[in-house]
Amino acid sequence: MTPLNRRAFFGASLGGLAAVADHSPSRAVDVAPAPRAVEAVPTDLAPADTLFLTWRGDPTTTVTVQWVGPELPGAEVSVKLLAKTATDWKTTPVAARPFPRTDLKVHRAELTGLTPGTEYVLQVGKGPKTYRFRTMPAKATDTFTFVSGGDCGVNAHAVANNILAAKQEPHFALIGGDLGYDNGISPKTALGFVQNYAKHMVDPKGRLIPLVTCIGNHEVKGGYGKGREDATYFFPLFDGLYRDASYAALDFGDYLSLVLLDSGHAAPIGGAQAAWLGGALRERAERPHLVAVNHVPAYPSYRAPTGVLGKFGTGEGNRTHWCPLFEAHGVDAVLEHHDHTFKRTHPLKGGVKDRYGVPYLGDGSWGKLRTPNAPEKRPYLAAVGDAYHFTVHKLEGEQRYHVALEEGGRVADVFATTGKRPAKRG
């Protein structure tokens, strides 16, 4: 793959954005309505209506194919796979499990032994439709792009950002919690998010864009301090990665690690999760790219960083248990969400600007919106905005470019770093 420099990135990756219509953002706070006790969900779904890719293993050599729908006829449903340059199809069986409080099933096939940096074609069952995807590159020297954001919902703004995000040809999308706002009780809403993703998160070359997630409060009945059983729809869809806990690490070869955390929704921030986090970061401290992801921000742009909720929803627990570990083990960036704004902090150490500190990006306005506090009121903030947005991350060797794109295509912010952030410095 030909390396892209900074100028080429802005010329190639952000081209064609005017094709997406500008939506005037509402400044009102979007609140997910309480769903009815019993909801009707579609029962005539075809695999194409909800098909998406995700991962439980190394994305350079594996992929997980999933869809939600009725049980397909026949005792043995399979997914067939063909490398773009090959002629022989490989067949993988499909497992099905219930999609709670519906008659639908979550269908899943784990494809392994794939070749890095390769395009594939897949086919579900005996249907005539085929789908394309690509595996992640083998080495950190290859250039690759992903998009991130959070707090999506199922409204028109979320769809517009899906469309714009797909135009960036990302290798994957990372949604840091609050996917459809099902609140652990609405199968229709959980399904609506998947349907939107399946329909719109296809790149201009026709390739499916894999989805990586972590848990947010709107995936859980009660939001905070609950158990795994309260995340009714999140785990049936994503327990391939979250088999043993509601937090996990996803390693891309030897060059990128995503450490995906639960900010107090189905597991406490401290205790076992903090102990696991310390070990996970220590093992990965020398990775060229080490990124942590969580829903509730350690450094919020809208909410107060302290308050009556204490460790729930304010970031206090993150700052106590996690941030010292991020700083000690050389985390390159933390992607966080929940506040429904755009924000970027200064590189921070102990909450104070420091050249060797950790930057915190995001704050989750893919489909939900609030007005942030100004940096004058929150000195840790370097940039803020009140537009629906997601971030494009382009990693090129040791260079990292983080570009916040608003729903209408305007570049809201650019932040670049080069080289590995020093671990255990000072």
C-alpha cells in the first residue's frame, strides 16, 4: 500500500464530503423515550437486512459474520468464503442463539485462517447475494483508517453520519457505547441500530465495514451499577469478544491494541476491572498504537466532572482507577463519549496539561447533541464543538492523524501525533 502523507490524507480521505447533505443540528438534548413493555419487531428479515461484521480474534486473520433474523430453513446454514483472487469456496457453519424477547435469532459464523490485507467475498446460505470485505493489514507500516464515535441512536443524524463515515473507506468503525439507545428493554431499538448499520456502513467500493463496540449506559437496564444480565441485547450481539467480562482487549497483529472498557455499567470501574486493565496495558505498552476506549468520559465537556452521582457518570472513577494506568503504560489516546458533544483535551497527566500526557478525544455526538462548556471553564479542554460528528483516525507507521468531521462534512478539528508516547515517564 502506498503511504499517505498529511497532505495526501486531506486530499484523498476527505474528498467528496459535499455529497452528504448538511443538516442543521438541533441544540435540544435528545432523550431516548421509554419503550413499551412489549414491542413488535419485524419477523420477515432477510440476512441482508441486518448483516454486519465484527471480531473476537485478530482482525488480520479472522472475522465474525453476524445477522439477526428468523431461523433459516434447513438444518445446516453456512457462510461461504472466497478470496478475491481464488476459485475455491470455504464453508463455515453458522450458530444461532435467541435475540431476547423476540422470535428472532442472532446468527454467527467465525471465519479464521484468513490472509492479512486481502479482499474476500462471502455468501450466506444458498442465497444469490454476495458481500465483500477486507482483512486488516499485517504490519504497522501499512496505512489504515478507522472511524470512531459514540451515542448514535437511530435518528436521521445518526444515519447521515453513517453515510459520511462509510465514504471515508475506513477499515472498521468503533462505537464507544450507546448504540441504539435500547436501554436493555427495547428489541426494536436494538434491531434498528443494526439495520441502519447494515444498510449504510458499506464503503464506496462495496465492502462491509466491521463494527467494534464497547458498552454504554443505554445498553443496560438502569444504566449504572448493574450486571451482565441487564445488558439484554448488547451481549447476545457482542459476546464473541466479551465472552468472560464486559471489558476486553482487541489486538490487531502486533501494531494496534484497542482496550475496551466498561465505565460502571455492567462491571465496577475499580476492583477486578482496574486490576485487569493494569495487566492488559502493561502487556501492550510497547505496541506502536495503544488506544483505550470507554463510554463515560474521564474529562467531560458537558457534565460536571464531580457530583452527586459520584463515580457514576462523572468520570471520577475513571480518573481514580484508570487514568494513572493510561499515563504509566504509554496509552496514545483515549476515546470517550457520553456527553453528546465534540471535544479534545490537551495531553493530560494528573488532569493537567503535560507534553507527555494522554489526550482524550470524542465525547459522543454521532447522533445525539448537547452544547459543551467552553475551554475557559474547563482548562483541560483544548477544543470543543456542538455539532454531530465522528472522528477519522489515520495511522501511518508511527504517525497518527485524528480528524473530527461534522455531519455536513466540515472538518471540526485536526490533531496529529508522531512516535510512541513515553511510558512511565516522570
